[in-house]
Amino acid sequence: MAEYRITGVWVNQNRMITHYAFHTVGEISTSRTTKITKADAIALLEKPGNTAVTWIWNYKSAAWNVGESVTVVNGENGKYLRSNPDNTLTDNLEHLIDLDWIAPRVL
């Protein structure tokens, strides 16, 4: 059973998310980011007891804020991760930091 926070995404040329920036929440601290594939992220969150939330940088307070819960959903094109659909634009996964230009994808 593990708790994760997601801070960013990598997208392909079609603007589809291919990788996620995952952090593991520990008793004392939260880990540095680990770049994981969409398939691996889905597998992690399908394990019973594992949970994830968005983790959003707050520029005013210069700190990370816990955002919305993230779950696996099965859409018409297969499984994908989705945050709580509360109509808050900044909590949606596609609006997390686009890390593609900071840390290019490893092929």
C-alpha cells in the first residue's frame, strides 16, 4: 500500500500523456520524482490500497499543494488516469507541468 503525488507529465506530438512524474509519500518526506510510463502508472494505481493525488506548485506561497485524487478509468480508448472531475482546470492532469521541454523523454 503506497501513496503517490503526481507533479507533471510528458506528452507526445498528439498532446497525449505518455509519462508521469510520480513521487512516493513517506512517513517523513516525499521522494524526488520518478518518471514512469502511462502503463506503469495505471498498474501502480490498480493495486489495492495505492492512491495518488495531483501535487500543484503554488507560486504565492512557494510550496506544493495537494490537489485532487487521481484514479484509473476505463474509457473507449482504454485505461487512463483521471483526476477528480470537479471542473477545476488547474487540478486536471493535462494541466500539470509539461516536463517534456525540461527533461526530454528517454526512448
